[in-house]
Amino acid sequence: MKLSLKLSESLLITSRPNIFYFSGIDISGGVFLLITREKKIIFGDARFIKEAARIAKGCEAVAVSKESDAWWRETLQKHRIKTLYFEPHDLTFAKLKRFKLLSRGVVRVMPSKINLRELRSVTEDIMDETVQQIRAALRGRKHLSERDCALFIRSRALYYGCEELSFDPIIAFGKASGVPHHLPSRARFLKKGDIVLIDMGVKYRGYCADITRTFFTAPPTAQQTEIYNRVLAAQTDAISLIKHGVRASEVYEAAVKKLGSFASHFTHGLGHGVGLEIHEHPNLKLKSPDILQSGQVITVEPGLYFSWGGVRIEDMVLVVKNSFSLVTRFTNPLLF
């Protein structure tokens, strides 16, 4: 992962997976990593720093006691750091409060924009390969169960070096797509004309992903096309509102408004935060008290569910100051 920092900027890494990624150090606690444009400084409890110094890749290692507040301020001033970015999904409130207090008058403390390119690439590649597997099964008229599909996703996640799946994948064929949290069945096999709903995610380098797509294995009916387009439009309208400072409930309301007369068939929240855990704040629902903050990654996943089947479309979105950035960009085709 390549960082692009200005001379006056630095990044404070606190999560174990990212400390390992940037330095090669895998220690359960007691150390932090400060990255500037010119160097990396691993610092923390003296009990761990000696080992960290031995294995660190190109890092300066500094043992810092609880009484070494002056060292932190001197380091920020020495490297002329004016903006300190942190990991919004890892730093506890208590630690954040302390870093802000120690940095007061020296730097701005802001959440970092996580580089999610690799996570997105792995997630989209696995989704694409799953789609190709289903296409091959349809062409060859092979028996493919929902459970087979779920196991395929799990195997590809291991192939790509993912730590694990973010959650057990939801694979739903035919009428089962009308059940929002359907469990993949060994007894339900794919057949031509089925709706296929795939909801999956992986955990890669410590971060979770979550994406959902709905496909049709034959030309959709007028009703199915209308429902699909309504869900896609609801997602588009909701995403367009996302930026720092917006109420999570406002984003939810935009989606519901677009669903119109079908809104009663939307039976779950619009989305949630995602990071080191698959479900984090904020929650995008009607009475959510949450306010969107820069640096948060959230899902937007409207869906409509009926007795004949359902449609859900889900993407991950990064909240930025005045807008949003799509994390997942897998295409939304109606047909295989």
C-alpha cells in the first residue's frame, strides 16, 4: 500500500494488521507506528520495542514511557507535522482523546482516508469469479447448489490470501432471493430463469468488505425489471447524499422515498459502518442518531422482497468532507 503524504502530514497507525503491513511487526499490543513522508517511527512500551527494533523494516524504534509526553510533542515539532491522520476504525475514544490532548496547539488530528484499493480488488475478483462459475453451470447444465456457490466463495477467499470471510455468504436462487438473510441450501439447485442473489464479503489485511448483487439468468419480466431499477435508483439517490455531517437517517429516508409504493417490501436497515468489524457505526436506519463522519466506510444496501423473489444491491462507500467515494464498483448487469 503506497501512501501519499505531504511533508507536513503524518499517519498514526494503531491497528495490529496495519502495523504489521507497514513494518513487518506483529505484536499484540503496546506499540504504535508513526509514518511521515520521510520515515517510519515505531514507538511504545519498552518491553516490546527491543523485539520490534529487531524485526522492523526500515523503522526507527523508540521506547516511550507513560511519562514521555514531551517526546510526542517534540517529535511532531521536529518533523514539522501539522496534520496527524489516524485510523478511525481502530483508535479507542480514550486513546484518541489523549493523542488530541498531547497534540493540542501543534497539529490537526483527523481521521485518515483508508486506501481500500486492494480490498476492493479482491472482493470484486471473487464476485466476478463466482458469476463466471454460475454462467458455466448454466451453459453446461451442471448441478450447482447454493451451498456449492458459498463454498466456492470461501475457497477463492483463501486463494487470494484473505484472513477469513467477513460473514457467511448469502447465496439465494429463485424464490429464496425473497428472504433477506437466506441460508444457502444443499438442496436448492440453480436452474435457468432463476434470480440469483449473492451477498458476500472477505476480511483482507484486517479490513472487512461487504457487497451484494442480484442477477437474472433469463430475460427478466416487466415486474422484475421495475423492481430492479427501483432498488438501483434508491441506492443511487441515497449515495448521492453521503458526505461528512449528514444524518444517517436522512440517507435512509432518501432511499425509502425513492422506493415509493414498494417501500413496505423494504424490511431492513439501509446500511452500516464496516471496517475491522463487519458491523460498525454508523447505522443507516430511520431513527438512527448517527452523523456521518469523514473517513467512515459504510454500506448502502436497499432491497425489495416478494413471494416470487427479491432484489438487493449493496456497495461500500467512503465518506469524505464534501462528497463520497465508491469503494466497490462491480457492474450491475441485469443478465448473466
